[in-house]
Amino acid sequence: MKKSIIILSACLLLLAFAAPAVAADKKKAPAAEKPNVVLIYIDDLGYGDLGAYGCKDIPTPHIDRLAAEGVRFTASYITNPPCCPSRCSLMMGQYTQRFGKYGMSRGLPIPEDRPTLAKFMTDNGYVTGQIGKWDIGSKVQGPLQVGFMEVAQKPPTKKGSKYFCINEAGKTQWLTDYDGDNLIEFIDRHRTDPFFLYWSPEAVHSSNQEAPARLTKRTQAEGKRSKLAGAIVSVDDQVGKLLEVLDKHGLRENTLVIFSSDNGASGGEGGSSAPYRGGKGRGTQQEGWVRVPTIFSMPGVIPNGKDYHGLIANFDFYSTIASVAGLPIPKHCDGVNLIPYLNGKQKGEPHEYLFWLNNEPGDAVRRHLIAVRWKDWRLYKKYDKDPWQLFDLKADPREEQDVTAKHPEVVKQLSSKHAAWVKTLAPLGKTPTIKKPAVRIPKGHGWAFAPKKGKENRK
């Protein structure tokens, strides 16, 4: 009897000590239950350059794992390439033509009368962080000015180099690896907070000639493509680091990871848009410039190992992220919440039509593009004065057989839809009015924080 009393007393004592810990866990639960978001946006990654999309000579096991533990999109589009307008569309959640950006227009401000994705998430209780390339808005509209709370500072580069930096220890480090270390550091610090982290590495952007042998030797790519392959492998390594730190903190199932590219492959670097034709620099009117690899992964919320073939655009990311966070989609957004489509709860396609109008005056490389996508059809032309060309992408993914003469009714339908869409846009060259910001993106090591009372904070 005495032995039973002693055991019971010990159990009660253990429960008493455990109670504060349980209470503390419950106190943190609301924040922990809010889903996290990591948005990865690669520079110039082609549709055909990942294992999950059929690539044979570049190993990408960690990105492939994302696809195996999520959804691979086969018709994901950038509606205003290349890099700068693509990123503006991503961060604003809408066609950039709605605020007068019809092509590169680098330096044209993003509007301040509607929230960026970063500001929207910050205003709704998320810790928001940015790592890597920016290239959004005017030169004075840095990430700290448009809503991000924390920004990884740009480390000094090795003399004569673009992609090797000098880290805090004073040692030379591959910049993409340095970014990956920042990914881990941010998540370690905010593992008990709901966070939105945006990473856009300088890789795979031209030129990749600095890619070290330790990376290129891990691929089977040859010639100039081997350097591009090395840069892609380095991106995959960082995705591996990301998944490892999420697993370590038990955050994998509570984190939506979005992986995509800002436009199609760079042909000059040996990039592949297979099975489509075209890409950055060459064939900018073809499908390969605007169709990009995109993966969503959130085990338990999004199906595993599924392909989704409906039309989506990068401005859907904003709307989906808002919805996953349990927030209403802002009225200015052109995108939709993609999750119900992936789960089969919503029938039909997210977008019946997608449109392009890239006709920036004075564009030296002539990246003009006027186009419409609907079902398997793609209607396009380069200049207003040009005749329309129509292609059946299912039968002819390389767009080698113009079938306008065989399907005049489709040409009429799509061209009229495009004309109606154009009427909803801002005038070409219209510049949004912006206020003078307080600070710019800092350089150095560690993190810069959003200004408080007019002062910039750094760590």
C-alpha cells in the first residue's frame, strides 16, 4: 500500500512540473498553427532543366522531392517576362500592365495604393524576410520599403567575381551557399513565429562561368551547359538545407513551399525549355519563354506526387498564400487560390484565358509579345502590325505549324478576348506616384530590419 502511495505521489509531482510546460506550449499554439510560407523564385530556370520535369543530365533530388511531396504544374506561366516585370507581377499579385508596366521598364515604380505580398503578410501578423535578388520597382523601392521586415544584407564579393562572396568568417564562399545559410538562420530564429520567407538567388542567371568544379562534376551536362548545370545543382543543395531545417523543427507539414522561375531558360547558357521552343534571349515569342517549372508542396494539405495541368500564372501565388494563411484575397489581385483546384474541391481551371502584352517602346532586344492562351491553343504575334499565328500546343508543342487558316473561329474568339482585356489596363508608360523612402538595401553581413522611427536597424 505504501509503495502505491509513493508511486502515485511521484506521478502527481511529475504532472505538477509538466503543467507549466504544457501551458507554455498552449500559449504558443496559435502562432504555431498559422501556416508558414517559403517562396523560392529562381532566375532563368527552364522548364526542361529539373529532374521532376524530365531533365536527365542535371541531378536535382531535393527539388524532385518537393514535387514528389506536392504538386507539379505543367502549365504555369509568367505573364510579363523577363526578370523585373515577372517579379513585379509576383509581388503585386496582378498583371503588371495594370499599372503601366508593359515590358522590362526597369526602374518603373510599383504602386503604393495596393499592398505588396510582403506588406500584406506583415500587416497580418507574419514575420517577413527576403534573401537574394530584388529587381522590383524603382531603385529606391527596396524590400524594406515595400513591406518586408527583414532583409539579408548583400555580402561583399570576391575581387573580380560576381558569384563568390566573402562571408562573416572572411572566407570565400559560393553566393548560393551563403543564401542557403541565411535560409537556415532565418527559420531557426523564427521557428515559433508564423513566417513568410522569399528567396530569389542570383543563380541561375547569366553568366554561370564561375560555377566551380565541385558543382559541375556532379552533373552529366557538357560544354557551356555544364556551368549552368552546376548553378542549378547549387540551388538544389539549398532546397535540401531548407527541407532539413523544416524537418528539424517539425515545420514541414505546416509550411507551404512554392518553387518557381521568373521566366524561361536562357538559350545562350545552354538552358532547356523542352519540350517547348524558345526562351530568354532567343525565341522570346515562343512558349519556352513564358512557361516555367512550378511546384507547390505542403504535405497533408496538398496532394503528393500529383500533376496539375490547368492554366495558372505567377500572380496566383499571392492569392494562394493569402488563402492558406486564412486571409481574404485583396481586391486588386488577378490571381485565385489554387489549393481547392489541387485538392479536387474546385472544378474547371483557375483561368480560362491568360494574356500577354509586352510592347515596351525602345526595347533593344525586341522582346515584344502579344498572346493569348486558351485550352490547348496559343495565339500570338510579335508586333501590332503582324498577323496572328495560332498553334495547337498539344499536337505541336514546338509551335512549328501555324493553323490560323484552319481555325478562323478560334482566332476570332481569342483575339476579341485579348482586345477586351487590353481595355482594362493602364495606359502604356503611366508611372505610379511614390513617396520618397527612408532607406535602401544595405550591404554587409547579417540582416537589416525595417526602420523604426526613421532609423534603420541591423544585426
